[in-house]
Amino acid sequence: MQPYGNRNGESGVQYYELGEQSITVTFSGGDTYLYTYRSAGRQQVETMKELAQAGKGLNTFISREVKEHFERKF
């Protein structure tokens, strides 16, 4: 997994991993979630990938737009 850039310094996201049709996100509490095209939608996952690589806005996007649309919680 890649460390999240956290450019604002206040994100709950710590790590992420990009898949072809998915993104896996680990939050500061240790919970890890897999978001896929099937669970969250293609556009949502692609936006999450862009935000993860930019290191800004991923936690807010998940909490406002994606919410509970994860495929799996680890």
C-alpha cells in the first residue's frame, strides 16, 4: 500500500492501493475498505483514485459521496 499524501494534514486516510477496477483504503483507526466499480460505481472509484494520488480530498469524498458503498471491510 502507498502512504496517503494527506496534504491538508487532517485526513483520516493513511494508506491506499489502486487496482484496475478498485481502490483499497486504510483509515487511521486501522480499518481497511475495498471499493470497486461494482460496489461504488466506476466514476466514484476513478475519482477516489485521482484524489488518492493527489493526496488531498479523499476522506471528504468518501464520507460525502461513497459512504457505505464498499465491497468489503477488512
